Amino acid sequence: MSFDYKQTDFEIDTENLGKTQKKKWTCLGMTRFVILFMGLVCITCTNANMILMNFTVICMNDVIIEQKTDTNQTHWLEKSSDISLTFSAAAVGAIFGTIPAVTLIAKYGIRRVLTVYGLLSASGTIFMPLAVDNGLVTVLIARLFQGIGASILYSSIGTISESWSPITEIGTFVAFLSSAFQISNIVTMPIAGSLCESSLGWRSIYYIFGGITVVLYLIFFWYYNDYPDKHRHVSSKELKNIRNGKIITSSTSKTIQNVKFVQVFTNWEVFEISLAVLGLNVRETGYSNAIPYFFAAIVKFAAGPITDKMAHLTERV
């Protein structure tokens, strides 16, 4: 008795299991929202790195005690002019980083450029504790790196939204991505306040935030693609949804967007330092500073989808 061998359904499914899982994933049409979330967390961490100094500077008394050998000599951490200089260094870095950003994005794409800028921000953050121990000059260099890293954030919001959001969801993408500036304060202030008073100390804040930034940007570089049609998880249905109503243009014909310098120079440093001078507890100061950003984030999360649903109204209204 002989039997003819035929490939079973079970064997076919096993052979194509990876393809089947991929097909199920792409059919969900959720890739653009994964991109949205990844962009949000990366932008949040980069902005958090830049504002860490604004709060942790009030926790660096141990450095003053260790380095101050002459009681009559004023340490640079005790000079308001030097502290202001460290704040300004990040703004200067943001200016220098902004100048080539648009050209670099047009030539190399947001995936590569944002990753490089993000890693520069992370390196400045991880290097900061060592920089503080070595003096003002090294701190200014680290702050320049943080400022350069944050200089591309507004451009990245526009580029990611333009490439990955359907016209009917553009408000949601912009609102969610820009809410990173509020979320970074909501996250940074309480964590910094808690770690400053813990046994880990203020140095751990920079190592934790810097390390997380490196990991997130490596994941971003691995998963993100500048072109939705070339992404391995984008189905034809989702791609059609993203492109519906858009005028598809080449990279050479993209419109250069204006950088919002007002937002770059706007910060909460005066309020944070004022609260510290008033003698508030470090941890309480962190939580209280996070409150306005928390409510601002809620408004942004609500405003984005609402504006998309009200597309029938004119922009002027």
C-alpha cells in the first residue's frame, strides 16, 4: 500500500507564519499611530534633556562644598551671571543647530537627522555630571550639545506630520507631537525633584534621561521610515488613507517651513528659580511646576482631534 505525500494546511501555515502575522499587522492600519507615539516620546526626551539644568542647578550644593577651598572665593554655581550663561548656552546651541537643519532634512531625511540630533542631546546630557565637576566651560559645551539636539524639534513635528498623517488627522498629529513640550515638563520636574532628594542624587537624573534617550532614538532609527510607501508595515489601505487628498511632491520641491524662534527662547527658568529662592521644598517645587504643563497637555490632546472633526470650518474661524 502506498500513500501520496501532499503538503498539509498545517505545514503551509507554518511556513508562512511570519508573513501571516505581518499581514494581520498591516491590515490594522495602525502604523502611523506607532510612528506618532515614537515621535512623541523622542521629542519629549530631547526637550527634557535641555530643561534638566533649569531645575537640577538648585541641587548642586555638593559640588560647591567639594570644590570650594577658599571661603572668600565665589564658586561659579553661586554666580547668577554664570548660571544665566549656562541657560543661554542651550539657546545658542539651538540657533546653531537650526541653521543647517532644514537643508540636512531635505538631503538626508528626518530619520537620520533627528537621530543624530537626538544622540547629540543624549551625549550632552550623559556628559553633564562630569562637566559640572570640571567647571563652567565644560558645562557650556554640554549645554551647547543639548541645545543643538533640541533645535530640530519643531521641524521634526512638521515633517513627521506632513509625511505620515492623513489630511483629516493633521491637527491630531501636530497637537500630540507638540504636546511633548508640556509632557517633558510634567515628567521632568517631579522626577528631578524626587531624585535630587534621594540617595541617588542629581547626577542620576542625567544618566537616566540620557540613557533612555539613546535607547529611544536607536529604536526610532530602526523603525521609522521617511516614506510611508517604503515602510514594511504599511498596508496599501493605510497608504491610500495617508495620501488621500495630498499633492505628492518630490523632496526637491518641498516648501521650507519657518522656524518658530519665539518658542525656542520661551521658557520657565525665571519661575523655577524664583520658587527655589522663596525656599520651597525641592520636591514640592517640581510637582508645582508640572501643574500648568499638565493642563496644557490635556488641552492639546483634546484640541487636535476636535479640530480634525471640525474641518468644515474655515481656518479663520
